[in-house]
Amino acid sequence: MTVTVRFAPSPTGKLHIGNGRPAVLNWLYAKSQGGTFILRLDDTDRERSTEEYADGILEDLAWLGLTHDALHRQSERFERYDAAAQRLKQAGRLYPCYETPDELDRKRKRQLARGLPPVYDRAALDLTDEEREKLEAEGRRPHWRFKLEPETVEWDDLILGSVRVDCKSLSDPVLIREDGTYLYTLPSVVDDMEMNVTDVIRGDDHTTNTGAQIQIFNALEARLPRFGHHSMLIGPDGKPLSKRMLGDYTLEAIRAMGVEPMAVNCMLALLGTAEAAEPLLSLDELAKGFDIAKLGRGQIRFEAQEIERLNAGLLHKTPYEAVKTRLAERGMDSPEFWEAVRPNLTLFDGAAEWWHVIEGPVEPVIEPEDADFVAEALAALPGEPWDGSTWKSWTDTLKSSTGRKGKALFMPLRLALTGLRHGPELANLLPLIGPERAKARLSGKT
Ligand code: GLU
């Protein structure tokens, strides 16, 4: 059976490094096995779901290159959920309850006070028809709970190994709210069934849900998918990532920072594996080495510098061909330029700074104590044409004529030629700066 996975975000907010991670994991899992990736918008919450968030999610995924083979919206499938709810009612597994949130709260407090677990007591199952009618006549509308079997549900998790959920310790989950709208639990199962999802890969905040959902699959006589629950990200302080921190790391914000999408893909794919995340240039390459079983069970510490490290590593190995268009758009289309500056980049946009250093104007820096040396260097500039060997022959000459070496030799030249103490290899920069500008700068002119 073809592997089919789904990424099922709720369009009630933006994707960030935490809730965007299952998108990458699911996509790689599918692609590494020639499978299908479904994008499903879990938009049953009509109040909180917006078109704007849905568009944002599509944009983020397109930016990452996570193409989908099918797109579904739960808001277009209500009749499927109604049909499933009907089946569950007929099977006696979905029952109406009339407690108000206040009443439920009081029940919970009483249970806790008596040292009992705050599990729903199923009082609604004991209501007679007359009692129900009376409640309805009072204007109460039921919410509907799924009746769990008092059993331990067990599955072999793709990431966690053997998992057991004791359903006796769970409240019967509410599937339908008082206003007739669906909570996440049932639509998710119905869709996974009807879309032939073979593997459900999601955060381990859903592990308990899975226990209840497996019972729903069984009640609907559906084939069970495999499940994989990945661990959640925690901040550098060891606590779950705060809303504020996640807000800084929405995919939209990361994109606006100028980060390469593959740096994000690599980070999200390899966080939590024992492997140090290596920047890879393409999703295909990443999919090749992808093995979901390598994801660990422990919480994953997210360090923001990791994105920078990966982004830099990625740029350092990006060939000119891959960035030709982007360079051209910025008027910097030159293979030699790219070769010269890529080892110095953290963000692609940093290339513009080096372009400026080459093109000028730059303010040459010539320390008084180096003035004679720089004048001698000017006189010793090799004849044209200049190429990659010009720097070496020039500095070899200067080494023997002045006796300077190391930093004493290079730094005054770097400062005069670029106005900066650091930067790309001068051997690569010098031919790009060219004789005319080099002569001017060594003479102290901008
Ligand atoms: N909409 C759910 C969420 O974002 C989907 C969970 C799942 O993958 O089943 O948490």
C-alpha cells in the first residue's frame, strides 16, 4: 500500500518552527518512500480559522518546497463527519450530555477534593428519556461524548516504540459541541480513514488523543494507520517554547530574515536526531537519508543560533548555478564574485555588502606606521591581467623585499584595499577589485 501521510494544521495561527516541524517530517517520510503527502486544513473551528492564516500556511509550505499531492479542507466535509457521528450514535458509542462547563468544573473539584482522578463520571448515560426532554425543554442543548471502552490501547509507535494508553483514566472525549460543531478528534479520524492515510505523524502532545482515536477507528471498523509521535521543542531554558519565542520564529519571520528554506528544512528534519544537522542543498538529498526511527524520544532543545549555523553552512556549499538568478536580480551576477564571498556569508543578503566593498567607494584605512609599506606595495603591484595567482606573486615579492610576514604583511593590505579588518580571501577579492581601484585605495583614495 502506498504510504500516505497528511499534515493537518489548523488555520488559526501562523506556522512556526514548532508546529511547522510535522510538515517537514511528514513530507520527508512520504517522499523517502515514494508516498503521497496530503495537506489538510483542520478548519472545523469556523470562528478562529481564517483565510488569511490558510493562505499563510500555503505560502510557507511553498517557500519550503513542501509540495502537496492533495489539499483538503475539513470545513467542506461536514456531511462526512455527520455520517460517522450517526454511526457512532447507532452503535451506542456517542451519547448526549447536558452538563454546563460550570457543573463539570464543580464535579472535577469534588473529585479532586476526594483524591479521585477528575474523570467524567458518565452521569449523562443514566438520564432517562424524560429527564433529557426536560433538560431540552429548559433550553439546554447536548454536547456529545464518545464512550471509551475501559481498556488499555497499545500501539507500536514509529518513533516512541511501544506505547500504552489506559483509557480507564481518560474522560470520554467530547466529539461534538453544544452548538453542533465538531472538535478535532472525530473529523481527524474520519479524514484519516477516508483519505487512506497510512501513517499519522504528529507531535507527542497528541499521544493521549491517539489512545481515544484508535478506539474511534475501531468503532467505525476502519483499518488503523501507523502512528508516530515526535517530541516537542523546548527553549534554551529547558521549558516549552513560549508563545513569544515562537512568535519570533514563525516561518514568515524566518523568511523575512532572509534565511534559506533548506536551512529550515534541515534543521527541522534533524533536530532531535543524534546527528549534527548538516546543511543539505535539496529536499531530495534530505529525503534520501531520512529515517523517522532516528528521531529521539526526548524533548528537543531549540537554539536559535542553529538556524544561522545551518544557513551559513548551506551558503558555503551553494554552487554559483544555484544562485545565479538571485545574484543577477541584485546586479551581482558573477561566478568569481560568488566563489570569493560565499565562505563569508551567513545570510545571502550579506553578499551585497561584499559587492559594495569590491565596487566601492570604500574608505581605505592606512595606519601611519604602515604608510611606507603600503606605498611600496602600490609600487610592486603586478602587471595585468590579474587572476587568482596575482595576490600570491604580489605578496611573495613584498615578503622578500620588506621582510614582513603573516598579519604584519596582510593586514595593512586588507585595510587599505577594503577598509575592513576581516573579509573574504584577498586572493579572490584582489582580481575583482581590479588594478584601477586597487591603485587608488593603496594611494589612500576612495
Ligand atoms: N490540527 C491538529 C493540530 O494542529 C492536527 C493534529 C494531527 O496531526 O492529527 O494539532
